[in-house]
Amino acid sequence: MNTKLLGLLAAAALATASCSQEKTTTETTVPAAGDNTPVTTTTTVDTAAYRTSADALAARVAQDLKITDPALVTRIKNEYYARGRELQGYTTKYATDTTGAYAATRAANDQATANLKSALTADQYKTYTANQGGYYSGPYTVVTTAAAPSLGARVGQGSGIKKLENNEADRKVKYQNGAKIKRSDDGSLKIKRADGTKIKIDEDGHRTVKKPLL
């Protein structure tokens, strides 16, 4: 009698465990009733879209900047991919806040530009910022590069021109501060600064500097 009872209890326990296991598996693999949203598929599609856009944009930047280093091209791709994902999140976050959306988008664009600056040469960065409006829409902070002062401005130091001399062989400029510049037709250049320093640059670009004796 006791043996039969124990056998029945054991069978019942096994049946209960089996049902519990089947229930867990079913909940894990079968979506809830009425929920047909393909979450995994959507994520995959979105990721592919961001990646495709980033790859195309990076290819254009690489062409404009004459970049041939695969590692740098990959870095640009990843930077634009991260930027695209971040901006997508703003669609919901700033749905009713246009001011916040503007500021956040500008910050994201500026951050992408700053991250790329460290990987580009000065000339590449200059070209990049000049073409930035064609790579993606703003807002973003416009980067301006101040023009380097001319030789005359550096030597004359704002003192003004005292005398100009032009002939067939060379051209001379004398400044109010005592500085002088002489350019020859062969491409050579002689400079005398206001402090007495003399600089000679020959037609081959060789430079010599002579400081005044104290």
C-alpha cells in the first residue's frame, strides 16, 4: 500500500516538473498573444540603415580629403554611425522641444567634427570643415580659419610703408619701423626686420638668418 502511494507521488512530481518546463519554454519562444512586433528584425534593419548611410558618407569624405588609409576610413564610418544612432534617439526625446532638439543636434554634430579633427591633418581638416554642409545638415558650429598675415604685415608690424622701389631686377619695400624687404626676379628674398635681424632665402629655398650683435 505504502509502496503504491510512493509510486503515485513520484509520478505526480515528475509530471508537474515536466509541465513546468514546457510552460517556461513556451513563454520564452512564443510572443505574447496579439504582439506581432518584430523587435529583432526592426533593430537589424535600423542598424543596417545607419551603417549604410555612414559608409556612404565616409566614402565621400575619404574621396574629398584624399584619404587612402583603411583604418582612418573605418574610424570615419564608425563616427558617423554613432552620430546617426544618437540623433535618431532625439526624435522621441525632443518630440515637443524644438529648442532642445536644435541644441542637442548641434552638440552631436560638433562632437563628431571634434572627434575627426584629431585624426585628420591640418589640410584635411580645413577641407572637411569647408565641405561640412554637404556632408550633413546642421545645425553645427561653423569653423573659420583665420588667414595668415602676409610677409609685409609681419615685417612691417603695422608701421606703414615708407618707400617703394621697383626696377627690372628686383622690388624693394621700406617700412616706417626700419624694416626692409627685397624680392629678386630669380625668386630670392632678403628681409631686414626692425630689430636688425637679416634673413636671406635663395632661389632654392635655403634660408640663412643673421642676428644683430648686442
